[in-house]
Amino acid sequence: MSTASEQHAQARPDSGRSGDVAGRALAMSRYEMPAPPPHEGVPLARLAADQGDGPCYRTLQRWLAGYCRSGLDGLARASRSDKGLRRFPEELVTFVKVLALRKPRPIAATIHRQAESVAKAHGWPVPGYWTVHGIVRPRPCVGHSRRGRHQEVPGVL
């Protein structure tokens, strides 16, 4: 006989806000954490007291509200809405990229110092070192390998 959580997981195979396996696993662990499932009407204060080292009363309230609002999806951790976005003007990002194209290429710390002074002069938010490093670091080209062409073709030196 399957449990209520297994039936729920089978009914909604795409549960989890982030859409990945880890998000679904987290949601299922939160769903199964309290001894009785959240839809059986057991007071949350008793659940929190019975858990001991488990989640506190307020956490159980948030989980139950998310479950009532969105089902199992409400128990998954939501991804950031600003993921992958920069809060810097495009002019500053372009300036950093142009600095990185100079020959010889300056180190990221030098580019960061120059970007910092330009941002302060224009009243823009100052980028951190790792933000500048992320903009200028070389990215591998798709379809290219590090080996030379002569090493890829057998029998040709």
C-alpha cells in the first residue's frame, strides 16, 4: 500500500519550483517531516513540540501555507527571481570587457580597480572583484577542444 506522499508524488511528477530533482527531494522531505501529513489537521504547535530538533512552529506554518497554496510545489525552495542578472549599467559591463581585451591583458585586480573608479565617478554601484572576474574570465568556445587539430586526426602529425 502506498503512502499519501507517494500518491501525491505520482499525481504531480513535475513538482518542485526549481524543476530539478533536488527541489523535488527537498519538497518530499518537508512533506514527510511532520509525523502526520499536513492535511490531517494536527495542530502545528504539537508537531513542533514533538519534533524536538526539527523545524520550529513558524517554519511549519510557512510550509503549511505554501502547501495549501501550491501543493507540493509550495514546499520546494524557490529560485531567485534575479538570478543571472547584473545590477550594473551596460556601459560599465562594456567598459570592463573592453579593458579585458587590451594587449597584454591586465589582471582582473587591475580591471577591478579601474572599474571601481569609473563606477564611483558616475555614481553607479561599485562591482565587487568576483563580479568583474566573472565578466572577464575566458569562457570555452563550444565545439572547440584544447588539443590541436593534428592530435584529433589519427595518423596525421
